[in-house]
Amino acid sequence: MRKLLLSSLGIFTMLSSPAQAQIPASTENDAVFSDFAFGTGEKLSELKIHYTSLGTPKRDKDGNITNAVMILHGTGGTGKQFFQPQFANELFGPGQVLDTARYFIILPDNIGHGQSSKPSDGLRMAFPKYDYDDMVTAQYRLVTENLGIKKLKLILGTSMGCMHGFVWATRYPDAVEKLAPFACLPVEIAGQNRMWRKLSMEAIKTDPAWQGGNYTTPPMAGLRTAASLSIIAGANPLALQAQYPTRDAAEKYLEEAFQRTVFRNDANDIIYQLDSSRTYNPWPHLEKIRTPMLWINSADDFINPFNYGITEQAMKRMPTAKFILIPASPETKGHGTHTWAKFWKDDLARLLAQ
């Protein structure tokens, strides 16, 4: 089955997007790493990382690439999710913040996603149990070994990519000049956040059609439940009430949402994607972060609620970071606000101008 090109967590973003994106010329390539070792001790004889690039590398007098920007997608997404018009049309054009005439932009499909190595390629549940550390290791090797980049100008990450940004900040602080993590918290995935992920995984695993991952037909009951939880987790209740103020309107929209997402997911890929956050926890290492950082969350984000007090504690430990909370409104997109550049592109421009 075809996989989602866009994150299921961004389902409401997808359905309300403008009609067309203005995409600059792009190039697609694969980086292949032999005998890739995972944190669990498992190995994959060949790990493929697919990536799309925009723009042209520029080099200094010593031959070092000086204009590389990497943009990291969320759970279930791919690098091409950033071709959505609410992102690409606001950032990549002439004179815009990430003008592709100025920057060399790298959009990887992370492990388990898109056209990179993933369970649905054939190994199913025997695929190595990757986590965020493994995904960041592959990103680092893509940048340094495959592309020959010593230092990135910027890493911008959304949702899972936001969390990857925090991992980069603590593991590879000298490999990136500036960070822009959007829509996450720098703490272990616990509480409600872990619960909805676990419920989604268990819904698939307890569907008799799943058969331990060796299904012959997709476990639709489990997939439908997982999609239901993603819809709730990714939504902005204020906007949904304004846009769908009657029962009939809400239910019609919901069915359309299911039709556009449920039948495009691979069940085993979803389980791995959701579980890959299980070891994420940069909290003990925040003092290591010395890279200038623009950290943005939105007040209508169900997945990362603003009133936990976590951001206030974290900011005391990260003197080079600036935190912005986007107020909730009928125009914001819940968790998916991270992909709507109109809400934060001016702040990103200020970060790059520092």
C-alpha cells in the first residue's frame, strides 16, 4: 500500500491547505550505509536514507559548504511534506526566509518513513527497533559523510523533527549554527503523550487481522482507531468548532478525513513510528545546549500542552534559547501549526539574521 506522504498528525493541516504549492526545482537521492548499527545492538546490512534537496551548495575558500539547511519532518511524514503550500510558498521563493537561491536545503525521509528503509519494505516486525537516537545518527551521517557538510547553517524541525533538534543540540552541538525546533517539549514522552501513542499501537496489535505483523490484508479496525486518536491529538478544538458547528458538518468532515488517511498507512510502519520516541529524553542534558535556538509551540497543541510549566523550567537552563508560544485562535492549526509558516516566519528570519 502507498504510504502517507504527509504526517497523519497533520491531517487537519492537509485538508485545509491552499490549492497549489510553488516548488523550486528539486533533486532526490539516496544515501546507503552498510552494516548500520542500532542502539538496541541490531544491525541492518544496508540502511537507505532517501532525501530531497533544493538549491545549490555554496563553498568558502577552503571548500566547506556554508549554506546548508536541514528540515526534519514529523511522525509519519516525509521530507516532501514541506512542499505543502503553507510551508513552501512562504519560505522557499525569491527573497523569502529560506530562498533556495541562497540556501542548500536538505529534506530527509527519516528511518522508518517515506522512501527510506522501513518495516514495510519486507522485514515487517523483524526490522530493527529504531529510536530517535538512531534517526539522528543517520541524519548526522547523511550530512557529514554523504554530503560532506561540516556545519549546518540551520536545523528546523517540526514535531518529531523538533525533538530531533533537541537531540542534535545535546549530541552534536558543534555541527549546527542555529536551531528552530517547533511543536515539542524537551522531556521524556510520558503522561498523556505516551498514552495516546500506546493506545494507537495497541489498537493495531490487538486487531486479529494484524497477525503479529504478518497480515495479508490491512488490520482496518486497528488502523481506524489509530487514525481516530491522531485526529484528536492533532486538532485545534477552537478552529474545528468554528469550521464545523453542526453535528452533520463535523461527521461529514470526519469521514472525509478517514478516507484520505486510513487506507494509506502501513500498520507495522505506524507501530514503529509511534514507538520510536520511547527513549527520547534530553531533559538531563539541557545545560549542554549552547546553540542559538528559536523554540516555538502553540497554545492549542493537545500533544504538547502549554500549561505544564516545562517550558519555563527549560528556559532557565538554556540561555541561548528564545521561546515563543503562539496563541490559540480559529486560524491556528493545533499541533499542525508548526507547518504553517505564516505564524513564525518573521521570527525565523530574525534568528537567521543574528
